[in-house]
Amino acid sequence: MKILEASKIYKSYGNKFNKQEVLKGVDLSIHQGEFISIMGPSGSGKTTLLNVLSSIDKLSNGSILINGQEMTKLKEKQLAEFRKAHLGFIFQEYNLLDTLTVKENILLPLSISKTSRTVANHKFKEVAEELGIFELQDKYPNELSGGQKQRTSAARAFIHEPRIIFADEPTGALDSKSASDLLNKLSQLNQKRQATILMVTHDPVAASYCSRVIFIKDGQIFTQLNKGTETRQAFFKDIMRTQGVLGGVQHDQ
Amino acid sequence: MTSKQLLFRNLRKNLKNYSLYVFALIFSSALYFSFVTLQYDPSMDVAEGSIKGAAAIRTASILLIAIVAIFLLYANNLFIKRRSKEIGLLQLVGMNKGMILRLLSAENFMLYFGSLLIGIFIGFSFSKLIILLLFKITGVEAIATLRFSTEALLQTLIVFCMIYLLIMLINHLFIKRHTILALFRVTSSTEEQIKKVTFLEMIMGIIGLLLIVIGYFISSKLFGGDFTTMTELFLAMVIILGSVIIGTYLFYKGSIRFIFHLIRKRKNGYLKVNEVVSLSSVMFRMKSNALLLTIITTISALAIGLLSLSYISYYSAEQTAKDYVAADFSFTDEAHASTFTETLNENGIEFEERSIEVIQVEVDLSQISDGDIEGELVEGTVLPVVSDTAIEHIDLSSSEVILSGYNDLLQNFIRLKDAGTLELNNQKFTYLGLEDEFIVSGYYTSGGLPVAIVDEKAFTKFLTEANPDIQKPSNTFYGIDIANKNQLEKANQIFNETLATSNGPHESQLNLSNNQKTNMGFMMFVVAFLGLTFLVTSGCILYFKQTGESEEEKPNYTVLRKLGFTQNDLLKGVQQKQLFNFGIPLLLGLFHSYFAVKSGWFLFGSELWTPMIVVMLLYTVLYSIFGLLSVNYYRKVIRDAL
């Protein structure tokens, strides 16, 4: 089942005289339960793509269907409504509210959707235990390590069982041990809960946990890799190879 | 870019950001200037007249300087911290500290003296209005003229120049002391680390609440008869003041966090939308501002309290005059009374005249006085005694006595029971109770002692055995009431003209009432002036704090909006948060002043509620403006957050 379908999306910044096109006609479709990475060099438009798909940023042109609903036509308020019901977010900077405890942070999406307290508690226990942060529930974010913070952030993204989870460089600020921990948890949750995850990363190791990797360059899709039945190691090599072709910072001028 | 361009660009940017600072600067300089103009205005001599007006105004102007100076220094401190990154950057690109200081000084100079000039202009144009207002309140009839006073200008300029130099000195120290690296970190280091509520904080929170309650409790007992000597009373006041102020400090330091912690604990991690924005943020931020908030609360309470008391006094001037002068005009000898009545007849003013004989008799109050009071007050008391024939609705038997017209202030030192035995001149009488009516003027009652009313027979007996040592020069009260109250003004004028030279103990109720209105009106005016300055400056400080806080919380709003909170959701939370931020200090200040006023208001007048509520409402309304302004600022921040 297609859960997200984006066709010919364009995004440009600046005014009429000084326009910078960041996305130049991206077509993309995502199926239920997929774990997808978007890779590409700096400035290729990865994060913009994620922001546009997750309705945080407005499109210049094109259409995005999530669950059959046209996102570009929704008003600000409806978008907020949509985000709270169907989307989850994990950010590189964790973006936890430092005045709230771990539990309060994780329960945020449920309190917006007015879930009953017992259900909320139940869900919290479930997801917090899966991510191994149940014991930390009364701690404040600045008492946590980076990995713990990111798992809290992940728990917050998963707790209301959204259709799609958007993750922007979730491992960017983590050491390799915490990073692989987090990725393992993410792919576990992906399989167990059939949660769809769209992740932006420039770390090939992180990308190798995914089922599909989309490479973009200069605002367009360059190529895609499917993991299929390959092992993670083999898939990692594929990704490295493609990245080599793609080039780090080079520009065709 | 030359440094001149940089200067002007900064100035333009700052003018927009710090518009309220500029406003406060203009406002305080305008206020100060018009106040000083008042001080030097020749027409003020009339208003100052009999009272110690000049001293009051001078004291007030010094207080005004203090408030304005502290405010400007504090605001400057906030702003330089906010700009520390910019200062660091300028150093990074090669400017030395001297150059930056010069740049900053020049920038401040223009901002500061520009506002000062505008302020002086506004202050000048409003000074006439202010003088008119003062005359209206005090009832002084004089012509208010608009006069530009060079002395006032000079004084204002000198004072503000000193403040400016002080600010520059502090900026200089700030820049000198911080390394580039430190400058980049200044803003973040002022906020404390967020931790769990500690045991110490809980204890502090509980002690804070307790201290406040104890202070309130003692204040309600203050004039209840438990403290009778001056030393005890003074000690009690010091204890109240200390426990309330320390309590307030601990309240901000611990109680708020403790209470909010309990609320959150009860929610078990499940916070509603507006609680996320309000509760959690207020909980952590109030503590770091504890000292500031304590000062704001205490001075607010002081301002509200003083204003209420002077307004109570002003408001009940007529009643007080009635209590002290038992008729429209009161005389102590017949000669003066008849001169006055003749003049009244000549002018065709109708009146009623009455005379009451009063004798002073030694009284033993010990059996009807309540509570623990100093013996000397009770035993040696001399009370005025009148016959029941002088009062229409009272008829007593030969062994009965009624007291009437007891001053509220004195009641606190000698409290009376409802019934008992009273010894008059060593004869026992049955005491029947206390009436409200004031029968003779303060001249006979030693300023507020009750009058004893006895049967005609007993009265004649006292008359024969009266002790001449304790009698007043006059034993007859002559009261003259004007029949038509419209002619009272005219009668009063005649009174003032005919009796201007003889400064005997003759009194006019209207004069007394007007006199009190002038005195208290003047007090009220000065206190209101200071109160307003303080209100505006403290409101501005809270507002600046909030604008800084909103910038710091912007990333939080970004997260929340990404999660699906709408702008409206967040705004509701912010409104609630501002209700706490502005409401808690205000409410605490109101409570403090309420208890302060409640404990001693009767020393000032006869009506508590109306004047106090008027003052409190006015203060609340003016104060809320700053809350609303800050919500408006937050609205912008939230809108730009995504």
C-alpha cells in the first residue's frame, strides 16, 4: 500500500531576482512499513525534501499525497492537525523540551491528541521499555546522555503510532555505539510495529539499516538502492560504491 | 562599513527592538522633569503651605532618582548581556575594547539623550496638567501657570548625566572583564541547570509559605490589643515586615517550584497543551529571578499600601472632621459664638444653635476595659461627662452610664467591654454600652475619648463636686449647625473672616475636612507619582525579561509546532504562563498590601473597602498592560518559530 506519494515537487527559496531552486522535480513514493534513507552530499536538498514531505515547509510546486490526502491544499491549522495525528519526528538535536521530564516529553503527542490517561500510560510503558528508557522517566533531558536523549526523542515519535516517522540525521550527534544501538531499535520498531520511517542521513552505516536508500543530488533523485535479501554488509558496500560515484562535494561545472 | 554606519545601523535596529526601553526612558525622564518643575514652581508654595510639602517633594524626588537609576542600570544590564555575542563578534574581527566601548557609548548617547530631550519636552507640556491635578486633589485654589524652569532642566540633566556615566562605567567593566569566548557564552550561563526539585527546595518552599502566613497572622493581631506597649508594637511590625519579605523571597525561591512540582506529579507525566508551555517554564525560571521578584513584590505592596492608606484618609476626611468637630462650627465660649451668629443673621443664613455643658470627671475604667493594658492609662483617665438631657433619644436612671463617640485609634489601646461597672468620681455606675455618636468636639474629649452620658441628677452632683484641676478652660460646648447646607461655604467664609485673628479653640468642620484633604491629597499625589514610576519601570523590567525568555524558548516552540501544536494552542499556553509571570508578583503584592492596610487602616480613616479596591483595581489594570504587551511579543515569536 502506498502511504506517501510525491510527484514533481519543486521548492525554491529567495525572491524573484535571487531565486535558488533546491528541489527540482522530485518524484517519490513510499509504501507502508518501509524504512527508507535519503542520502546525498551537503546542499543536495535532503533536509528540504524531508521538511517539505513532513509539511513543515511549504512546496513551491507539485503535489504530495499522504494516505490519499493532498497535503498542499491543507491550511496551516489542518496541517498541524495532520501532523499531530499521523506524523512523528526525530531530530539530530534531539529537540527535547528541557523543562519537561523524559516521560512528559514522550507523552507530548498523546496529550495533544487527547488520549485517555490510562491508555497513555500503557503506551508509554510499552514504547519506553522497548527503547530501554523506562527507568529514566523522571529525569530531565540534561541529566541524560546523547544516546538516551535520542531514544527519548524516538519514543516520542513512536508513541502515537503515526503513519510515517521522519528522522533528520538521528545519529548525527551520537557516538558509533549509541548510533548503532539506536538504529537497531529503529529497525526493530519498524518491523514490529510496521512503522514507516523516512530518514535523512549522510552516514552510510546508518543507511545500511534501511530497506531502501534514495540518493539525491542537486535537488533531483540520482538513483535508488534496494536492500532486497542482501546482508547489511553487502548493502553497505553497495551504498559506499554509489556514494563514490555520487561524489562528496564535487560540482559538475 | 565605517564605524559611523555601523553606529546608525545598530541604532535603527535597537530602536525597534528596545522600543519599550526607549518608552520607559522617555516616560521616566518626563516624570522626573515634571516633578522637579513642580518643585521649583512658585505656585506650589500655596500647596506646600502649612504642611511639610517641600520636604515631602524633595524626598520623593530622591526616591524617584533611585527608582529610575536602578531601573535604567538593570535594563542596560539585560541589554548588554543580550548583545554580548555581537560585542564578541566585533572583537573577533579585530576591534579593540576601547573602540567597542566608544561605539557603544555613542550609540547609547544618542538613544539616551534623544529620549531624554523628548521626555523633558513631554514632561514640560504635562507639568501644567499635573499641577492642575494636584490643585484639584488638594482643593488648593491657585492659578496654574506653565512656566519653564531652568533650575528644573539643569537638575534633570545633571541627574540623568550621572546615570548615563554610571551606565557607561558598568558597560566598560563588562567589556573589560569578559574574554571573547566568555562573551559568546554569557547568555546561556545566566540560566540555571534544570534539575529535579531538591529536598532543600521543598523545605524552603514550605518555610516561605509559613513565614508569609505568620506575617499575615501577626498583622491581623497587630492592633487587636495583644501588643500594647510601643516597644511591643514596634517589635511586632519588624517581625511582620521581616517574615513577609523573607517569606516572599523563599516563596519565589522554593514554594512556586514546590507547588508546581506537586501539580505536575499529580499529572503523572501527562501534561496538557498549555501546561507544557506555562507550568514547566514558570517553574524553572521564577527561581532564578527570586531576588528581583521579591523587590518588585515588596515595593508594589508598599506602593499599593501607602496609596490605599492615603486615599482612605482622603476619602474619609469628612467623616473624621465630623468625629472631631461635633457641629458645623464649634465654639468654646459664648462671646465668640454670638459674634459669629450675629454675622450669620446679618447675612441671612439660617442656623441652629445648641450648647452642652461638659465637665471633666475622673474615671476608673479598669472594670470594663478588655485585655492587658497599661494601668496608668486606665486609672488616671479623665472623661468628659454630659447630662442625658442634652441628648434627645437617651434617658437614663440615676445609676446608669453610657459612653458615646470613641475614637477608633484609641479603641486599640483601651478596649471596652459591652457591659460592666464604671466608677465616676468614685461612684459606681452601671455601664450600658458604647454609642457611635460624637456629642461634643475634640477639644472636650482630649481628641477622641468617649463622652460619658449620665442622668441629670448625677450630672448636677458632679457639677458641684467637680475637681477644678482637671477642668478645661471652657465647660460649655457651643455648636452651630447651618440649616441649609448650600450656605455652608458662605458661612465658613464668614467664620474664617471673623475669627481669623482669634486663634482660640473654635473650629469649623469644613475647614478641618478641607485641611485633611489638602494634606492627604498632597501625600496621595506624591505617593501616586512614585507608585506610577515604579509601576512602569517594574512592568518594563518584567516585560524585558519576558522578551528575553521568549527568544530563549523559541526552539521549544519550533519543536512543539512540528509535533502538531497549532499557534493558537501555544498562545493559550503563553497566556497562562504570563498570567503566572505577571499575576503571581501582582497577587502577592496585593495580598501583602491588603494585610498591611487591613491591620491599621482605622488609624487613617473610616472607610476601608472603596478606597482600597479603587487603588488595587487601578494598579492591576495598569500592570496588566505589560502582561498583554508581552503576550503580543510572544505571538510574534511563536509565529516565526516554524
